[in-house]
Amino acid sequence: MSISWSASQRYGAVPAPGGLGLVHDFLNTMGVATYGPDLLADATLARDWVDGAVRTWSALRGVGAQPPALDDADLAKLRALRGTIAKLVAGETPAAPVRPVSGTFALSDTGEVRLDPMGSGWRWLASALWGEILLSQQHDTWRRLKTCHNHRCGSAFYDRSKNNSGVWCSVKTCGNAANLRASRARKRERARSAGSV
């Protein structure tokens, strides 16, 4: 099965495993100048992203979920939810209380218990996202979802390093750029120090 997480693909990110890919892709809907617009900024972009993401998630989970219909009010709630989840990824506690959403338990054709999203619009998507976060916390993969330390990027990435020490979405691009800036800053500082002696 081909996995297609369109928001993360813009960043060249290798998707998080399984259903956590939905959360990873949701975080990468934010807009960054060199990668593209905020995919939750307008209804057309949001609907396109939601359609693709829910179909991918649905295929991964083996469920027949249909993408929820979204209106303009849903977009503001989804952007706020993205901000809340981003804070959790960064290890911060959200300042505002999180709106509750619901899910149901169901039995799959293979006899596995699963959590199915409920609600309409943003609530359905929030239910799927929170369900995947809960599962990833139980499987100890949640801590591997991170935000790139390059402030010009800020994309979400899944840290596949053995000791979970990654800080860049890509060492070749964001890591090298940050190391080059730091090296130049050290050289300038040494030059200033030498000039003041």
C-alpha cells in the first residue's frame, strides 16, 4: 500500500509510522514560505488536505472512514487544535483547556478492538488525532514526534535516531544550515575579540 501524507511530503519528511502519520501530517499543514502555504488557511486547501489525509489514514487503519465536511468555523478550530498539539510535541502544557471530543470502540473483522472517531467537521478529525496520540503514547512512539530546531523550518519530524536525540528534520539541510550559522557567528566573535586586544 502506498502511503501519501501530502503535508509532510512538502518538507521531504519521512512519515511517522502507522496512524501517528496522521498527527505528523496534521502538524505539517502549517505554512512555511519555502515549502508552501498553510493548508488550513482556507476551505479549499483544507478540504484537499483532509480528503487525502483521511483516505490515507483510513487505508492504514483498515476502516472505511469518509473525510468530514468542513466549513469556515471548522478551520479556526483546526488551527487552534494544531497549535495545542504542537505545544504538546514541544513538551509544553497548553494554556487553555482542550475541548472534549468523543470516540467509540469497535471490533474489527480480525477481532481487534479499535477506537473510531466520532462527530462531524473538526470534531471528527480531532477525535482521530487524539486517538492516534493516545495509541502512540501507549506504544512509546509519541516522544519521537518533534519539531525541527531550525526556526526557519519548524516542520514536524519523526525522530528515528537510536537514542531519540534528533533535533533537525534533516541534518543535511536544516542541521547544516544551523551549524554553518553557528560557525560564522563563532568566527565573527573571535575576530571581534582579536580586534579588541
